[in-house]
Amino acid sequence: MSLPAAQRMNHLSPDRAPPFFCRFIFILALFLAGCEAPGNHATLENILAKGEITVITRNNSHCYYLYRDQAMGFEYDLARAFADYLDVNLEVKIAEKWEGMIPALKNGSGAFIAASFTNTPRRQQQVAFSKGYLTIQQHIIVHRKNQNLKTAADLAGKTIHVRRGTSYQERLEQLIAEGYDFKVELHDDIPTEEFIQQVEEEKIDVTIADSNIALRSRRYYPKIVVSGAIGPDEQLGWAVHPNSTRLLNKINSFFKEIKENGTFQRIYNRYYANVDDFDFVDLRTFHRRLKTRLPRYRPVIKEAAQKHGFDWRMIAAQMYQESQFDPGARSHSGAYGLMQLTRSTANSLGVQNILASRQNIHAGVQHLRNMYDLFDKAAGSDRLFMALAAYNIGLGHIQDARKLALQMKLDPDKWSALTKTLPLLSYQKYYQKAEYGYCRGTEPIEYVKQIMIYYDILRHQGIEYRTDTAPLLLPAHPAA
């Protein structure tokens, strides 16, 4: 549902303005009262009275995008949590250009900028920043053929491609002023990830990317190398109008609370979990087999996933982890086919030919759904991860881990608790008291982690980007 942008606050009419001294006293009184001076910007009072807050962001894979008709993105999820914190609706305003975000904030089109926005001295002259919520560094991005380019000095004679108006431009200009001999080619509003893709395709030699973007992008473009940093640690922050003092204080209180209660970490993990894990050979093979092996099974995967309520890309990721899309795969433990079914599981699900791809896929997804249904007290990704772990190592071991979690006063319906208790089941002290005995408890944890890496890559291919810049109104409390 699209609605007009939030109405701007009116300036004091010049012909009714009090004398200078009175105006000074008036503004001072407002300040002492803890209120914000009137102006063309969002105030906390106005936001709460209207029951709506507008975030200015960008349409990319790190800020805001649509996936399966659902709004997603690291910055979007944080902004939505902030709207919930204020108990107001969230309106998303997509800036048409990167350079347009600060002007949009200044003219009252939105209340704050949340767009992986680095706090830089140049920007501090125009907006007020929240306290940093994520520490990043700017890194050199090159093709694997150019791994010798590790420092700013190594870039001598090279042309570095970045978007105009970014913190990358600021830093590179500083380095040139310090005497470094490279060229910078500025582009209008090309996303950082697109430059990274151009590096992989050898269309350009070098770009720069923040560490959070760079590390995750290796999954999608495994031929790139995240090389040396070109500057010190920097902070991502939200930006507000310089006069929006109370709103800024509220944002800082919000970040303090969500970092203490674990909400921030959960949102971060949703997008950046395990970004430090990178296996070039494995990911190159995965990308290749997405093209050579997956297409023949995609229709059946989609059919089975839809029948049982799963995202087909998640099922494809699990299938690759099980068999690497090999229909004739057989494990040393007696599992067969694309979904690595055991004979007993296949028989219980009525499978007549365990190596027949269609039967194997449908039975595997049905088995996963059966596991999923058993963990009905868990929610969201916790429930999914438990189901995947049970598929991998057996329901009995997961139940043992849940019982151990209870004994340790951990929540048995949280995957984070099971990542602590499952590994303990490989120690005699714990498994001798467990109903199902010994298990290699680190294996299902690694299993889930790998599936989610593959799923992230597949999901990235299914991201949809908005092509318009109209505001999007979203309720404060989405349905579970």
C-alpha cells in the first residue's frame, strides 16, 4: 500500500515572527523544556502523534529488498524493530540516488537514514549520527588473479571504481592527498555489489567495499578476493536532521537495548552469520552445479517445497549439502539419493524406488516437514534449524540435546541453546546419561550452517528490487 510522504512541518511565518530577542527566548525555552525547535524536520513528538515514522534507505541486498513478496534487508529489519520500539508504523522511502538521501532528510521526506551509512567527517557537517552500531573497514576488492594487490601502495597506476558520494570516495581522495599514486573513477549510483561483480567478471580491476558487504559478497562472487584494508575502523550509524535531538536520543536508547537483549545479534545473524567462513573450491563447485545439475531437479523441488510449505531454495540448499545434486549418491552410513534417505525412512514414507529422483525428493521433503511439525513450540529459524538437525542426526539426539538444555537452564526451543548442548553429547560425562547415547554433536551444527550458506546464495538470486521510489507503508507489528 503506497501513501504520500509524511507532511512536512511548517516554518514559522515570517510576517508573524517575534522580534529577534523574543525568538531567542522562545527557542531557548523549547530547548530547556526538552523539545526540538520547529523546522522542516521530523520530531519525536510528531512521529508519536502521527503513529508513523519514515525511514530513508536504498534498494539493495544490504538495506532493503523484496524476497518472495516480503520486505527484507539488514537495515530494514533494524528500522522495523525501531518502529516496533516506538509502537508506530514504518514507512519506507527509497532514495532514487545515493546522493539524494541527505537532501531527502533535510527537506523532511523522512525521519532518519538507515542505509549502511558510514559516519564520516564530511557527513557530520550535514547530519547528526547515532552512536555506531556496526564496526567496518574499507577493503580493496580484486580478482583472484590480482592477489598481489594488498595495500594502497600496491594500487599505484591502477584505476579504482567506486560510487560517487560514498565514504569510499572520501577515503580514496584522502589517500591521493597523502601522495598515493592511483586514479579514482567515480560512477553515478552503481551499487557496491555491482562493482564487485564487475571485478569477478574482470571488467574492472579494483573496487572498494566495506567489510560487511565484502565478506558476504564472496559467497556470490567467489573469484573475488577481499584484500587489505585502506583505512582504520569506521562506524555505521543512522543519520537524523541536526535538530532532531530527541529522536536521536531515542535511536541511541534503542540500539543500547537491542544489543543488550540479543535482538541486534539475531538480526545481524540473519544476514551476516558465518561470513568469515569461505571455502573457494566448495563455493566455485556449488555455483557451477547450480548451472549444470540443479535445473533438471528444480521443477520437482518446487513442487515438493510448495506442497509442504518450504522455500524451494532452502530445499535445494539442503539437497546440495546431502548429495551435491547427485541422484546416485550413497553414503557410508546407508543413505541414498538426492535427499540421502535411509531405507527405514524411505519405507515408512512409502517409497518404492529409493534412487528414483522424484520419489526421493518428495519423501525427503515430507520427512523434513514431519521433523518440523514436531518442534511446534519453537519459532522461525529456530524451528527450521532444529528440523534440519533432526533430519541430519536423528530426532532422538535432538531430544537429548533439548533435555540437556533444560538441565542447564537454557531454552530448549532456541537453536542457540542446542548449539551449546549438542557438542556435549560427544563426551562420556553427558552421553552416558542420554537416552540415545553418543552422537557427533558438532556435525548437525555444521550441517545447518552449510545449508544456510548455500541458501543465502540461492536466495540472493531471487531478490527482487523495487523500481519505483514511492513510500511503502508497513504495519508496526507484522503477523508471525
